[in-house]
Amino acid sequence: MNGPNLVRRVAGAVLAVAVFGFLSTLTPAQGKVRPVARTEPPRPPRAETGGAPKPPPPDCARAKCLALTFDDGPAESTAELLDILAARKVRATFFIVGENAARHPELVRRELEAGHEIADHSYTHADLGRASKKKIMAELTRTQDAIRRASGVTPVLLRPPYGSTSERLTKITRELGMAQVLWTVDPLDWEHRDTAYVEKRVLKAARPGYIVLMHDIHPTSVRAVPKIIDRLAAEGYVFVTVPELFGGRLTPGKEYVQRNSGDPQGLP
């Protein structure tokens, strides 16, 4: 082998070794030498586990429990009410009109996500106590469907509009697995669109174990809520949902107006 050919071969070998060594130092993203196929599915992001576990509800056989309930929504003013309740860490019960649930499904979902109880208040705010079986079934099932589409849950509580009930309605709610929830405190906020008036009536009438009726469709009522909560909390009241007030045990078809002091709430 002559000298020039030998020199060329040696130089080529040295160059190949140098290039191979350089490429081996590159990452796949830099050198794109050999793309690696993913053989495992990507791992889902880790769930956030920060914060303390949610405390159990208060024992309303011993605590000064009060259930705030809101009828006829959701409406635009419901969003403001949810902000007020969230700022004070208060949970309430919303008795929803079905056609409003269909109109504002995002507010129904927000109520659920905030930990509030969602309940049925008929589809068109009908007088169920005077209605036929066919009418009752349509009003209740359409509302259940609208709330389920909006939130994924099916209510187990009913507040008959106007507090109008009947033996027929009691039988149907028993069959549908729904308890009937009335109220103890009515500030007549639907008639008196006056924030100070609503505040005064609720604060004067509130007692442990009572259920307070208000309407989140009226901005004047929503504006009364901060003072009502702050004043009653200062007196030692705790605010609970209707199921929490009764220890989570509500009987389908039965009417609930208030928790009497002797009722064994939250106990085995």
C-alpha cells in the first residue's frame, strides 16, 4: 500500500471516531440521533393533597345550628350570593326551579362544587298541592333531569312552592325518594324588597334548629345575607345544610320544618 493511500485511510478512521464520539454526547432532542418510542402511557398529574381533611359537620343535637335556604334560582344574583357564602365558609341549601337550572347550568354546577345542597322546587314554580298526579310527576321529573344534566346529581329534597302539599304529593315524593322541606323563618323577602327589613326579620326570628327561607333571585335579599351571617355567627350559630341539620337522615315523603331540641341528630 502506497503512502498517500495509507494516510487517507488513517485520517478517515480518526475522523469517524471523532464524529461518533461527538454524537454520543448529544441528547435525543439535540442530535435527534435515535428517537425513543414511548412504551408506557403518560402518567396523570398528581392530585393536590394539600390542606387538612374536611371536618365533619357539627352535631346539631348540641350546636346552635341554623339552615339557610334559598328558593327560585339560580339567577344572576346567585353568583353574588355564592361569593358571600364562600367568603364566610357557609354552606346552604338551594331549592332550584327547573327552568332556571336549564337557563343557568353553570350556576347549578358552581353551587354543587362549593358544597351546597341542591334540591328540587318544581320546574315552573307550580302549586303542587293542587296539581294532578300527571302534573306533579312532570314538574318533579323535569326538574330532576335539568339539575342532573347541569350537575350530575339527582336531588333528594323537595320544597313545594308556596308550601303547598297534599296526600297525593306526599305519596309521590315517597315513591321518588324525596323528603319535603318547608321552613320556620319567612322574612317575606319576595314581598318586601328591602334589605334592612329582611335582615331585621331573620335576626329576630332565628332560633337553633330553624330553617330560614329566602330567595336568591332578589338582589335585596342577597345583600341581607352578610349581616345575617355575621350577626348570628357572633351569637354562636353555625350554618348547615338541611340534611346536616337533621343528621343526614331524612325520610322520603315526610315534611320537615325544624329540628326540635330532642331530636337525636348526628348520632347512631
